[in-house]
Amino acid sequence: MTPIDLTTPIELLRPPRVVFGAGAAPETGRWLRGRGLTRVLVVADAFNAARVDLLGLEGAVTVFADIKPEPDVPNLEALLAVAGRVEPQAVIGFGGGSAMDLAKLAAVLPGSGQTIHEVVGPEKVADKRAVLVQVPTTAGTGSEVGTRALVTDPATMSKLAVQSVHMLADLAVVDPDLTLSVPPAVTAATGVDALAHCVEAYTNRKAHPLIDLYALEGIRLVGRFLPRAIADGNDREARAGLSLASFYGGICLGPVNTAAGHAVAYPLGTRHHIPHGAANALIFPHVLAFNAPAAPVKTAAVLEALGLPPATEPAAVLDAARGWCLRLGCRMRLSEFGVPETDLPRMAEEAHAIRRLLDNNPRDLSREDILGMYRAAA
């Protein structure tokens, strides 16, 4: 893998205001009031819809709480219908990546004359229609800092990816205390999702020294704090460390993005409704090991940052990374999620078609390579 050097141009986008820290959630309402924004649409899952009061909102607040774990086009259309009725001045994503991704689209599509299919791809969104605030309640996706939104198209069983500067949050409020209620299994899966963002950006063909700094520190934070947060969900320092790791992972996604790990994991979510974090955890060791020959120095650095002995030989890398995930309690077999072996070739075909991610990978993957990973994880 030929490294990108410091002379290579790169653009780093972040929300113009970020508030980070325990107890920061009410800053959402204060910030909106300071701007005279009183007609608000909150996009949340059912659990977070029941605690919207933590945001300190006033005025006409509408809550859309019908968020699917892997949102699809009908789910988005139901939200857009509500947004079209409410005509919000501000949209708040309050939840995990699903809520925040849908909030991005609700801030740009209603009244624009554009449909979801017309804005798929980079920079096709016309403009921003409402102020966007993102408040994550899990530590995994980093969506609060990103400009991408993904929804599943039921007709093709594939992810529609929209990227636009107009979907960058005007305010991101990262309050780690909002993650204290996340159960151990979800903490593990979302933590490995944050890790995967950092690792895939760090070992990416487009990896850049500007982003490597965030990526490697994100990996270190996950290695240090994820086992602690799983062991004790009320460990506030560990929760804060993971929220920061997730935020760093989100920074990595903008200019560099993910690679084969996410591409290989996506069919697990679209076809079998395996939660995104759990799918990434299951696939992560296999892709890290596959890429080791193309990025040996960085692979060893990843393992070391996780507190594991550095290794570059694929079998040793696989054993180390898989053992680490198993110790976190992650389910590491497709059979544990009810994925039939007869579906693996079709999944490999679908994953191989996700060129926007696979083309970032430091090592080319064939359909057979992907099928081999699925079979090794079966």
C-alpha cells in the first residue's frame, strides 16, 4: 500500500459547534432558544422519545419515534410526511446512528422537491431546509459529526448512501451520561463499530496523516475503555472515553471513510436485520487479518493500541482480534444470528458490489475472498 503523504489535499468538516461532556444534553434547548427556534422536530427511537425532556426543549416540539434499527425507505417516507406537516425550524437527531441519519435527511428533503433516490451519492442535495442538531445516545456510529446518511432500499436490499455538506450538524451535543443505560451487548457492538470506523480509515487506501491522528487515538480509547464499560455500565469515565472514540471515528468517516469491513458487514443488516454494530464486530477480525499483508505496520499498531501483542501474520491477527471481541461478549458466528449457509454466496455478491467502500480497501477482495470470510465466520 502506497502511503499518502502530507502534500495530499484533504478536507476536514466538523460541526461549527460541538459541546462534549457529562450533563451537556440541556445545552440543546439553550442553543435553540438563543436562536429563536421554537418549532422543533425530534427524531428518536421509542426509548429516547420517552426522555426528550433531558434536552431542555421549549415551544412546539413534535417527536417522531418510529425508527427502525436499520431504517428503510418507507421508514424515511413516514418521517418526511411528518416533517412536511410540521415544517420544523430545527430537526434534532436523538439516538443512535439510525435516528441521526434520518434526522439529516429530514433537515434537507421536505419541501426541496428532491426524492431520496435523486440525492443518492455525493453532493446532490440542493440545500439545508432546517437547522440540524445531533445528540448521540450510543457510542458507535459517530454520525453526529458526519455528512452521510444511509437507508435501506427494500427493492434492492442495498444501502442508499447520501453524502452532503448540507447534512452537517449545526450543533453536536455529546453527553456520555446519555449512554449509561446502554446494555452490555449493545455497548460491545457499538464500541466495535466505533473501532471499525477508526481501523478502516487508518488502514485505508486514502488514509491521511491528518486523519491517522484521530483514528489511532480512537482505537486506543476503545481498547482502554470498552472492556470497562461492559463490566460496569455506570463507569462514567469509560462511557466518556467511548463517546470520544465514537466522535473521532465520525471525523475519520468524512474525508477517508470505511472500507471492506463495512461493505462485508452490510448484507448482514440489510438481509438478516443483524444490528449494524454486531455485524461489524463479527466481520472486523476477518478483514483486519485479510488486510494485514497490505498494511503490516498499521495492523500491528492497531493490535498494540487495543492492548494486544502486535502481529502481522494473518492467522495470528485473526486469532488476536477475534479473541478480543469474544472476551467482550460479541457473538462471532453467523449461525448465532440464524444466517443460513445457502445465503452466503448471494451476500458475497451484494458485498462485492459496494465499490464505494471496497475501492478504499488496501487489498483487493474478490467475491471468493468475501465468501471465504463468511464461511470462516459461519
